Amino acid sequence: MTFVYPDAIVSTAGHVDHGKTQTTYALSGVWVMKHSEEIKKAMTIKLGYTQIGIYDCGDEYYYSDGVLKEGKCPNGEEPKLVRRLSLLDVPGHEVLVATMVSGAAVVDGALLVVDASQPAPQPQTAEHFAVLDIIGVRHMVVAQNKVDLVTKEKALENYEQIRSFLAGTWAEKAKIIPISALHKVNIDALATYLAKEIPRREAELGKPARFSVLRSFNVNPPGTPPEKLRGGVLGGTLLQGVLRVGDEIELRPGLKVDKPKPGYQPIYTKVLSIEYSGYKVEEARPGGLVGIMTGLDPALTKADALAGTVVGKPGTLPPVWTAIEVETKPIPRAAGEKPEPFKQNEVVLLAVGPATVFGVVQAVKKDVITVVLKKAVCAEQGSKVVVIRQIKNRWIVTNYGTLKGGTVALE
């Protein structure tokens, strides 16, 4: 089948154990939870991603890879590819909310998965929805999962709870699709509405290439001889421009160095190959999740060491910041509850683009906080910032704002 570039990224969202990874599997036929700790604990820890094709089989529904039987339509005909989407599976557990935020920062739409057997919304469901709101996502489909576990009356009650939760928001008219991800029931309807409700990303091919790194890997098995080593792999999405095999690229913030003076040193390398979930291509375009093999020492990319990095052609990237000033606003919560004012020396977790970093509040002036970062970030002035604070031993998204300025390590 001819390769078609994915034209949008859809992130899962929702509370832990509501079935986000199972729903991703039902749509794609790919189990994205592959990390050893994820398998051991049976929970999503890392960002997982895959691609799904959406196919027309000549009836009122569209179908996805996970639903087609041996690549054929239910009626036996050849499927017609309508579009391809990238699916980003994110953790639901509260202590992993920073991982969710870093992934959500690059998405075009959301798939909110809600467990029909539990009251809605659960805490991380509300928190994930708040993050989607902050970063500007305005297209969403709701999968009301596990309807096989409840009565019709219970499912309708849960449906009304979801509708009440979304009432008055940008998502109040979002489609709610009852499914059983485990038994692949109604997945064709879910694929249909994902195709119809999530818009195609407008590919800004003429702008300088800007690649957000969400994962990084060493793909060499233990014991690989030096002559057979493959370079480090960067996983993420191209936000604008085009990257081609053979291009020289720069990575920021790069490496932290002490000599000749303390600071950050950009990393330079070359694109060796480009792959979309098994499809090797000559160039990467905006709209999907992609893996880029580079000439980097794989020791630099192992275990997501370069996650949060920004990549582009040399000399085209934004500044690198070691401290940032953020004009913040509180996230509206139930009963008008507001987070406590920031305190000097408070430790916070900031999400800036694909990067999530710890920092220490150095100064507070009205709604503007100055945060010294534990690790530098590469970002444009004016970028959105999500603030995660520790409240009663929980890390909670409490504020959001924009990067107004700060201390620059690299221009």
C-alpha cells in the first residue's frame, strides 16, 4: 500500500485505568506499552505512539487498522485509505502528569477515554482536560469505554455526567461514542468520528524546520559490535518545515558543559534515516509522529535523555533559557478554589513546549514568577508554560501562562 503521511496527531487523555492504551490498541492493532516497567506495573509510564489508517469501505462507517480483518473490509472489499492519524498514548497517573503535558503540547486533537463504570469526571480526567484547554486543543472525541461492564441505565447515567462535565466548555458538543475497547465493539464508529472531527494540520512547509523531541532511544541490542552500531534515534513531531535524509541539524539546549565556561553547547549531527511506524521515507513533514535516526552517539539518546530537545537547521532555533519569567494565571477549579500564592524557593515543575523541567521560584511579583531552571529549555519568547505544583503530596497542574523573558544561555 502506498505510504500516506499522517496529517494530525491525536492524544489520548483521561484517568488512570480507564483504558487509553487498550483503546489505542483497538484502533491500531499495536500495543504501545512496551517499556519493561510499564509491562511489569501494567500502566503507561512513557509516551507511546503509533499510526492508524482510516479507511472507507463503502458504507456509513470508516474503519481503522485494528478493526480490518487481514487488511480487508468487513464486506471483503479492498479498503480505501481516507487519511492517516498519529496516536499518542499518555499516562493517566497523577505522578506522571508532566509526561502527559509534554505530549499534549504538540497535538491537534484529543481522544478522551472515560470509564463508564465510574463516576465522571475522575481527577486525572479533569486535569487532562484542563491541560488540553490551556494548550489550545479545540477538537475532541470522547470514548465512553467499558460499556460492556454496566447496564444500559448506568451507561446513560455516565453519559449525562460526561455531558454535564463538558457543558459550557469548547468541548460541549464533542461526540461521545460508547465502546468496549477490550472486545473491539463500536471501534468503527470511533474511527469514523476521529476522521471527521479532528482537522488536518496545515503543513507550513516554507518555514524553518522545527522538530520537538518527545522520546529518544538507543536501538542497538546489548553486545552489538562497534562496526554495526546504529546512531541515536529521536522520536517526536515536526511542527513546521521539512527535514530530509542527509540534512545537517542542530539540537538545543544541547549538552551542559563546564569549560571553557559553564553553560550549554549545541549538538550538531546529520539525519541518517526517517521512519513513520515502519515506513521509511526520504523526508519528514508536519502532522504526524516520526522517528529520526541520527549520527549521534547512542549513549546520548538512550532512556529518553534528549526528550524535550528542539531540533532544526543550524542557526534557526530559538534561545536557550536557564531562568524564565512567567506571567501566570490560576486554572479555574470547582467552587472557585484558587491555588495558594507562589512562595520564594518553592520547587515547581514547568512544561515548556516538549520539555518538562524542575525549577526553583526565585522571585514573585504580582502574577509574574521568576524560576531558575534545573535544566535549560529551548523556547520562543511568548511560548505557553504550564505550571505543576506539589500540593498535599500530589503534583497538580495549578497555573498556566506565557514565557515573558529571563536569562538566556544561547541565542
